[in-house]
Amino acid sequence: MSNFEQIKEEICDIGRRLYNRGFAAANDGNISYRFDENSVVCTPTGISKGFMKPDDLCVVDMEANHIAGHRKMTSEIRQHITIMQHRSDVKSVVHCHPPHATAFGMVREAIPMYLMPEAEINLGEVPIAKYTIPGGQEFADAILPFIHKSDIIIQANHGTVSYGATVEQAYFLVETLDAYCKIVLLARSLGEVKYFTKDEAESLLELKQKMGLRDPRLDLPPGERCTNSVFRESWRESGVGQRIFKPPTFQNSADENEIDRK
């Protein structure tokens, strides 16, 4: 099997996993993989990701021109290409609608941090991008403020987009985020969630740094790493706040966004 054929098989496998997990109902979602300097294989529009076959996939160039495949390319391919153009390390992009993570995007609630070690290490702070109508360049550009700071983004009232060096890596980010969102929602239904202490939170960031993992909080002065949201400045534009999950008491309450107090 050629490398190209293997990539198509991997995309179809991830499509089935998205469908079976309820992350991409009916014909929802799209997946892409950049297999050379100017070629991207992607899922077509109007097909269930759970039942795709390798021959259903399309090939486009880095200008979003259809160059191969008998089906029409996904209308959201421009967003995938925009990510690849700005992140040379990214080979694959996955967009889908994981229910619990998408719910946070619908109510514009910032994803709470400092609740699970796995989420801190594997996800970090997850941004919520403003809503734009899917498909055009404006839609693609809406995530640009975040793509160098996070490998997964929630799109308000839409879903998630994640990316990595492999299609499985991009998929695992979705699975990890949705599992985390489900857990914190269950915890909130039982009562008040209990955050890490500042020392515990800072220790996890130090561990992440020792592991060589990228996290924009590590670019802040040590005393400010756990007291500020690196995406707070974007909250007003996207309508995001901390209304349901109030921040840990060690965060700087004086710096709260005005929208949080409404």
C-alpha cells in the first residue's frame, strides 16, 4: 500500500471513530491531511464520516482548488488550509461537533482550568473563537488569533477544530476535550467544583515545561501563570465569560471581563 493510500485509510478510520462517538452526526464534520507541499487530501461534502471509503476522498491544492476525486470537496477546507499555512508542523486537521465541548461554545462559557492533571498537560487553556458563518475566508480567519497558542479550538455555536502532525493526534485532542467537558459538567451537577491550589497549578505547569510541551501560560512571568487567562482579551469579541464556572480564588478578580459581571 502506498503512503497516499495509507493516509486515505487513516482518514476513513478516524471518520468512523468520529461517527461512532457521536462527534459527527449524519454528514457532519470534515478531515484533511497534507501529504506533500501543495496537496491536501480531504473529506467530501455530503457524506457520513462513518461510512466513507478511500475512493470518496478529494484532493485539493493549497489554494483550495479541487484537483482530484469524483466528489465535491468540503466547503470548510479553507479553514484547514489556513491552519496549515500558518503552522508548518501541522499535517492534519479535524473538525467535528463533540457534544459537551460544543455546549460550552453555545453558552460561551470559558472552559474551566485547574481541575484535572490530564487536561492541564494534554490540553492547556482552550480558546473559544467568535461565531462566523461556516465556509468562507472570514470563517477560516476567525481562528487565527489562537492557532499558535492551542492545538484545539472551540468555535462558538459550531463545534471544534483540532490539528496535529497526524490525523490520530488531531482526533485524540477532540476525544480528550469532550471527555473533560463531560466530567466537569457532571461534577458541577453534583455541587461546587474544587480547583487546584495555586501551588498545585503551578507545579503542573512546571511539569509540562520539563516535558518540553508548549503552553502559552509558560510565556508569562512565573507569578502570573495561574492568575490570568491567556485568551481573556478575546472574550469580549466572542461573548465568552466565566458565568457558570467561577474562576479559582487565586485568580485576579479585579481583572475580570466586564461581561462576567452581567
